[in-house]
Amino acid sequence: MSGRRGRGRGRASEAQPDPFDGPQFMRDMAATMRTMARDAQREVQQRGAQFFRTNPTCFGGEPDSTAMEEWLEEMIKIFETLQIAKDDLRVSFATFQLIGAAHDWWKLTKNTFRAEGMQWEELISAEVLKAKRFERGLKPSIRFKLVSHKLHTYAEVVEKAMLVEEEMNDSWKIWEARSQNKVSSTQSSRKAMKREREAQSLETIQSQP
């Protein structure tokens, strides 16, 4: 009898799993996310301080391709020295040093790049640099019309520039033809008026006694 009671007490005393506490889980998850956000922000601040202490050079979009290449080489050297490997930090720090025309270019393109998750390699890729160098060498009238287009490859810039130039040439030809027609029409009208005045003068002279 006593043995059976002992076995019963053993089964009753076995630990039962705690029920899932949803609210507590959400609180723990929120606390973890806040900690991760603070850690990420702290890393940005620390890395940013290290980066700017090197007094990095700014790049203003100079047409000389050598200037761009030298600037990129300097950025890469700084990142490697400071062991800044994350793409988002590299892109953020490097683009912060863009001024003038280069900054304008970045403002126009960053939304597209962000949406696609831009990598550091994309920012410094030869294709992008080649496209930007070609675009800067275009006539201002053509380059102005390309600003609103998000072109990232050399082929895209060349194709669009050719289309813009063709459209501008066609528009010029139409304007020139209209101007010539207008001038010809004006000259013809003036000649007709002159002949009419001469005829009237002749009639007046002939009518005199």
C-alpha cells in the first residue's frame, strides 16, 4: 500500500512546462531590438569618429577622371586601415564627402540605390565611374536633359545622350525651317507692298493733267 502511494506522489511532483507567455515574449523581443539598435548606433558613432579623424578629402565631381580615382583610392585606404568592412558604413561615410556636382549626382541616384540595397562595390564600380565621366564630358544642354534620368551604366548614358542630341537637332532644323519660311513670307509681303505702292504712284502720276 505504502509503495503504491509513493509512486503516485512521484508522478504528481514531476515538473510541468511553463505555458507560453506571449506578452512577456514581446517585451523580451522589444528589449532585444532596442539593444541591437543602440549597438548599431554606437558602432556608427564610433566608426564615424574614427573616419573623420583621418581628415578625408572631399570630392566635387571634377571632370578630371584622375581626381575621382585618387579620391576613391584614398577612401579605400582609410576603410581598410580602420577595418570598416560594412557596406552601409562605407557608402554613408564616402558619400558624406561628396560636394558640388558630385553631391547633386548622389541626391538624384541614392533613392534608387537604397531601394536596391547598394553595395560599396557598386559605388566604385568601373561602369558607374565610366558613365559619370562620359556624362560630365557632354555639352551642358545635353547633360541637363539627362539629369532627370536614372542612368547607371555607360551604355545607358551613351544611348540616352544620342537620343537627346538627335531630338535637339531635329528641333533645331524645324525651328530653322520655320524661321526661314517666316523670313521669306515677310520679304514677299514687303515686295508685294512695295510693288503696290509703286503702281499707285504711277497711276497718280499718269492721272495728273
